[in-house]
Amino acid sequence: MKLKIKSGDNVRVMAGDHKGEEGKVRIIFPSKNRAIVEGVNMVSKHTKPSAQNPQGGIVKKEASIHISNLMLLEGGEVTKVGYRMEGDKKVRVSKKTDKTI
């Protein structure tokens, strides 16, 4: 599956428990078709005391979201992504405004 969302893109969650939330994509996992979005899908992880965290306890961290639940934001609105050849380069294009991303 071709991933049309890249790290650094602003996206909106379109389905699931976090529907409607927006954030910036931090990491993409192409083999799993998943992404980590800043401030979205926060989960609690129980940690044992260690040298880095001597007290241990509950830590909030971001979990990944499937790519199919994300849509690219351009100018505050969601848009589909397409591709176009400009010269000998392949560029991403907004289907809504027909501008390069």
C-alpha cells in the first residue's frame, strides 16, 4: 500500500476513539501501515523503577494509529492526496485545491 502521509504532515483523525483530533505526524511505520501523531492516542504505561526513572509509576505516551484513519490537513481542511509528474519529479498534490504539497 502506498503511504500518502509523510512524517511532519498535519493530519486529522477521521475514525476511532480520537475522531476529530488533529496533530503532527512524528513517526511512520510503513511495514505496519501505522503512524504516531503528537498528542493523539495517549496511553498509560506502568513502568518499574530504573536508573532513568527511579520512582517508576504511570507514564503517558503516544500510541500508533492506522494510516487509514488519518487524513492530511491543508489550510485547516482535510484533503485527499494524489501524485503528479512535474518534469522528471513526482510530487504530492492536493485533490481539493490541485496545488503541490
